[in-house]
Amino acid sequence: MTKEPSVLVKTDLPLPLFIRGKVRDSYDLGSHLLIIATDRISAFDSVLPNGIPNKGFVLNQLSIFWFRKTAQLVPNHLVEAVEDVHSLDTYIPEANRFPYPAYLAGRSMVVKKVKRIPVECVVRGYLAGSGWAEYQQHGTVAGLPLPKGLRESEELPEPLFTPTTKAETGHDLPLSMDEIRKLVGEEIAEKIKEKSLAVYNYAREYAQERGIIIADTKMEFGLDDGRLILIDELLTPDSSRIWDASLYKVGQSQPSYDKQPLRDWLVASGWNKEPPAPELPPEVIEATARRYEQAYERLTGKEIK
């Protein structure tokens, strides 16, 4: 798989903007959306001034990879992976067409426009991050009691479904199953839990065969005429904690295939975590880019040239 040209911080297409997120820009195509994964990167709730080259390509291609792999478990919103920009002619009326930028190939997808369920469906297979912090204080993760004596990064007795709110700003907050039932009803709430665990378990087993541990992940769902489908991104380094199994050691934090070099540098820089974020040095940008590329190559078996 070949790299596409870099999209640094912002796209600007002559289409109605549906939403501009921290990382992705979505444009309204009527009954569909065009989602573009940019090279923007965020940390500590701030979008950084530098892009990470090739990051958007990796996020988009990995999501497409996993949407196709898990389609037999739960349907998803993917309609077309844009590999040839002229495929957009199918979704954009002739009068509204424009010279499509080359970066759309490989970095964008056309998806169904559905009703988003405002829940971050988090599944944890290992004791890490905020789960480890809570366990140290209370012996629980998301309020769920766990056996005593577990160590940092230890595999949990079974994967846990620990949903949260999807906050537009600030931090997500834990959600109980009762709260999800009130949001979407008993049947959909149970399906969300069942499908989240099924997708995680499938992906974890697939990754393990390739020497990768998916410690935890978060996913989102929507309703397509009442039918539950996966949306947004899936099992990327931005939405998952991904470890190299050969380096895994219980009792300590693990190096991740994500923006860890960037976060480490920001902490060491003394930044107060308030906007604006500082400029990143070239070596941090390069190290972070390589982490994303390695995750893609290890999971898909395809090399980014």
C-alpha cells in the first residue's frame, strides 16, 4: 500500500460540512457522508499545531480493514472505500462535482448517514489506563468489582463492557446499562453490549495470531432505520490500546502503537495542557508517525512504502 499525500490540519471542499472533529472532517452528500481522516492529532483534549504524516491514511485504512473483517458479526456504515476519487461521481450530482483532491484516495470513505447513539462502547481486556487507576483506588473498573491482587496491564478474567458518555468537550463519564436502556431501550442496549464484546473478542484473537495485543478499544454504533450498525472508526491506534506481544510484561505500563511518543514529549515539555499546544519537534513527529505505520503493517500484513 502506497502513502497518499499528507493532509495536515484541515480540508476545504465545496460541499456542505457535516462536522469537523478533532481528527476527521465529514461532508454531507445527502443520504451519505464523506468522511476524511486528516493528519491532525490531539492530546490532552487539544488539537496540536502539527500534523502527523500518513496518520490519516492509517486511520482510514485500518477502519476499512476492520469494518470488512467484522461485517459478519455486525453490519457497519461503510458504503465505499474511496481508492479512486472518480468513484465519488456516484454520490455527487454532476452539477455539484469539482476537481477532487488526490488526497481523498486512501484517506476517505463514503458511509451511510444514520442516527448516532451517544455512547462510547468501551471494551477492556487488560487492566490499563484509567481502569488501572480506578482499580488501585477501589478494586473496581467502571464500578465493576474485580479480584484482588491484579497487576498493571494484567489480562482480565474476562473482557469488560464499560461504556461511557460521548462528550463533545471535556471527559467522558461512565454509563450504566440501566442508563443505556433509558436512552435506546432494552433490546438495543443488550445488542450494543453483545456486539461490542463480539467485535473485540474477534479482533483480539485475530491480532494475537499476529503478535499484537489489543488491550482495550472503544467503538460507536448508530441506528439505520432501527437496525444497529457500527459507525465512526474501528480498532485504530486512536480508538484502541495496541501492544506488541513480544514486549508485554505484566506489572508495568506497556509501549503502545499510538501517540505515546507525543504524549511523553508534551508531559516532559512542561506544557500546562491548556490551549494552545506547543509545536512538536521533527523527531517526535517522526517517531509518532512510525508507531501508526507499524500498527497498520503488523495488523494488515501490508507495507506502507
